[in-house]
Amino acid sequence: MQKHVIFDMDGVLVDSEPIHMQILGEVLNKMGVTLTREYHFSLVGMGALMIWDKLKKDFSLEGNPADLLDAHKAHFFRVIGDREIPLTDGITDLLSRLKDAGYNLSLGSSSPVKLIDIFMEKVSLRKYFDYMVSSEHVANGKPFPDIFLKISELYTISPDNFVVIEDSRNGVKAAKAAGMQCIGYRNANSGNQDLSAADLIISDFGELPTEKIDMLYCLNE
């Protein structure tokens, strides 16, 4: 069996949720809206357009979600160059171990293509991935399975050949809907996410030897 691992980006490859929270807060503050940390955590892993559709409904915002998202993106890309993007602890070692063991690696993120490119350039991780798929490449972002099914199509192999690593309830839900095994990664900066639907839950990438990942492929045999 070919072995493939799909990595979420925000909260898994890069510890970026605090930056997303900060910049989204800057945009919303101009609209007179202040988000609680708990509300923000409910958005983690969700597709960008879906986030603004929810925000519009919950806070009775003026304008359509697509235009609100465009304004968010414009501000984000104006300021992101000056912000530090930290790697999650142990991620580079994990990626190197998996590549050395012959795994095929890809990235599946709700973030826009431009943001994926910026983050992967900043932290020098692009070299590890065969494919990088954004919610912009598919009809529906997470929690729908479209991103993961698109990666399966790109490799032209069945979804049951994949293990997904996610830090959010929305991401885990998307992975399981795609028919893939899922590892839930507990990242404190992603909030107290419900990862109970994941097949394995970890809080440290040092807890993830290749033997543990190999065991997950057996669940579909």
C-alpha cells in the first residue's frame, strides 16, 4: 500500500492561529465588533468564505460575505509581511522522518493560495510536499471533505490510502467525511477543539513515530 499523509497548515505546520486571531480582530474592530477567544476558536479550520458568512449572520454585518472576505484578505496581506510565523514544535523533524521513510506528503488547507505560498516560503517547508491544495481549489472548504478528496484525485488513488493530521474539529470532520484516517493534534493556540472523532489524538509530534501512523492504515484493510 502506498502511504500518504496530508497536513493541515494553520495550527499543524505553523502555529499561526494567534496571528489569524489578531488580524481578524483588527478588521472586525473597524466594524465595531469584538470577538471573544471562544468565538474565534469556533472558526478554526473553517473555510474563509464560510467564516465571513457566519460572521455576517451572527453580527448583522453590512455587505456580502465575498466582499467582506476580500477586505479581510487585503488587510491581511498588507500586514503579514511584518509578522513572525512560528513553526509548531517538532514539525520539521516529523516531516523529515516521514520523507526518509518513503511517505508521500501533501498539504490541505482552508487558507487562500496566496497565504499558503507566503507561509510556506517564510518557514521553508514547501520542499516536503507533492501537492498543496487550498479551499480556493474546490467548491467547499472544511468541514466538507472537498480539499482532501481533491488531493486523492491528484494522486489518482483511493482516499483510504491517506492519513490526515488536523488540529480542529472542522478539519477532523472533513477528513473523516473523505473516508480518511485522521490524527488529531492538540494545539493550545487552536483552543479546546473537539477532536474526539479522530482515530488517534496527540499533543506532541514527538509522540508520533512512523509505527503509529502505519497502524492507522490497517484500519481500512
